[in-house]
Amino acid sequence: MSPLFRAAALSASLFLAACATRGPVPAPPTTPPAPRPAQPVTPPPPVPPPPANAIAAGVALGAPAILQTAQAERALAAFRLSCPALLRRQDQSGLTVAADWQPLCAEAATLPLASAPAFFHDRFDWARVGAGEAFATGYYEPEIRGSRIRQPGYEVPIYRVPPDLIRCTRPDGGEGRGRIDETGTCVLYYTRPEIDDGALANRGLEIGWAADPVEFFFLQIQGSGRLLLPDGNVMRIGYASQNGREYVAIGRLLRERNLLVPGRATMADIVAWIRANPEQGQALMRENLSYIFFKELTGAGPLGALNVAVAPQTTVAADPKFVPLGAPVFLTLDRGEASGLWVAQDTGGAIKGANRFDTFWGAGKAAEATAGGMSAKGQALILLPKGTVARAQALP
């Protein structure tokens, strides 16, 4: 091997050895990317408040329906009873004034019953409030065991309106039902738990005593009922006032807590759950802070908000901010027995908003079954004096 070749070979071997011992050449450091500026979070658009009354919700003319004779005749009798209130009350819905009803009430007073279908079909504007999408439940006049006096087996007090339940203005500016406390300050009235625990005891306010706290709780929700007395007689009681506290639907609480099977939240289902879970059921009922006070009734039936007797399968409870109390209402629902012509003669603590109704079914087991299972959807039209829809639409 020549010297030159040996030198070249040695040089190559030293280079390879150096490469074998040094390892890979590190890559030059990289500069991390600059952080992206934070994107501004767009808040969701504010939810508009619900309309204050029917005028704010908007009204439009609908098509009159062909009426069943029996329904129209019952509605005419109820409308006649409602007319005095229509002629003296201020309409909170903003749709009518008393003078609008005068010609209709005068005509109804002498109208033959056989003419009732044509009267409602031809003499009224059939008005849709808002979208007209209706939801209807049912109520009835329950019959529960009760006594005029406290005795063994009858230990649940039924109270008349306490004299210290008044309307007053609280320090925060809120006005409504309340009481004046020891310092002379207007405060909220006692809640259901406070009353159940004896806040009104020993004041002589009892008009009767119920046998079963669960039966009485549901009578309070209905707003009126019959006490089946030990001697076989009946004492009828009706709504007199309320404590001003929020009504809480315990069926909704059971559904939200997954304590009832979906689709099984009728009144019978709720009662059965309370009976099967007495301690939890007692606590559940106490979550409804609303409490109803009663008076004894001696007339033909329970009194509605117009102070006239409500009629089975004729009277409907509605929100007076959206339906003039005393006005006829036509419902087309997915429950056929609740579809047809009704008259708005009552209100309810849970009956709030446009097209929310509560249908009255009378007393007895059949009424209880129908009302307790009533949950219907559909469309509603309010029957108003001719010309009032055009006037409402012309308002700014």
C-alpha cells in the first residue's frame, strides 16, 4: 500500500471514529409560537321578559267553530252569571272595557237556549292571543273526611283568613300579602311549614278539622271541596285567601328528581308516591310554601274568582292578564273531553300566562279521575265583543 493511500485510509478511519463517538449534532433551538390573543366571549342574548298582558302578547282574528248545542247552552247559562262582573270589573288583559260587553249581556239575558250556538258563533270576535298554543290541566271539588270540631281522628286544622294577613309594603319596596311583625315592619306571611308547625294554633281560626293531611293538601290545591262529616252530613268549604307565598308544583319536583316514571305524574301517581314514602312525602308537601285559607260555603257550588258558582265541564280558570274574566273560551285540544266552549270564571295560583287553562270537572270519583289526569295541548280562541280585536291591533 503506498504511503499516500495509507495516509488517506488513516484519515478516513479517524473521521469515522470521531463520528461514532460524537453522536448526532443537536438541532438548533426553536422559538415557541407566540400565544394567541384570547377571543372575547360573546354573552348570550338576553331573554326577553314574558308579555305583561294580552295586548303585549298580540291578538289576531281566528275562525269561529261550529258549536255543540249542549256545550253552547251550558256556556250561555255561565255567561249570564258572569255578565255582572264583566260590566263592573276592570279588564286586566287590556282587550275590553265594560261598555263593550253591555250589548252582549243584554242580548244573552233574554236569549232562548236553542239560540246559544248561533249567538256565540256570530256575535263575537274569535281572537287568538299570541300564538294561541294552549295547555290545559283539570281541577275538581274533592270530598275528604272532616269534622266541624276537633276530635280523635280529625287533627288537621282548616283555617279561616287570619286577621293579621294584610296587604302592606315591605322595607325592600315589595308590596303584597304579609303581616306586621313585633317591630312594626311589614314582612312576608307565614309559610306552609310554619303554619303546619303551629304558627296559627290556639287563635280560634279553625272552621273545621281534616282527618288526613294528604287529602287536605290536595284539597288546598283544588281551592275548594266538601268535608264528609262523621254524622253523614256535608260541609262545603271554598277559597277565601292565600298566604302570598309561591306555589310550588310537587309533581314537577318529583319529575325533576326522577322519582316518578316519565309519563306517570298524575295526581293519583303523586298521592301514591307520598303514601309509599310518608317521611319524604311530608317533606315534599312542605316545599310548597303556598297555603290556602277557607270559608264555609252554603250556595249551589264552589265559588270562582267572579264570586259565582263554578259549573262542571263549563268553567275554566285562566290568567286575567290574558283572558277577560267572564269571557267565553274555545279550546281545541288533544284530549277530546276537554275540547269545546268554556267560560273563564276562575283563576289559580299555577294558572299563569297566555293560553294556560284549568278545566273544572265537578265533584266525585269520575271528576277526580278526569281532572287528576288532565294534561292537554292544543289551540285556544277567546270570544270577545265585535270590534275589540281591530281596536287592540290599532294600539301603538
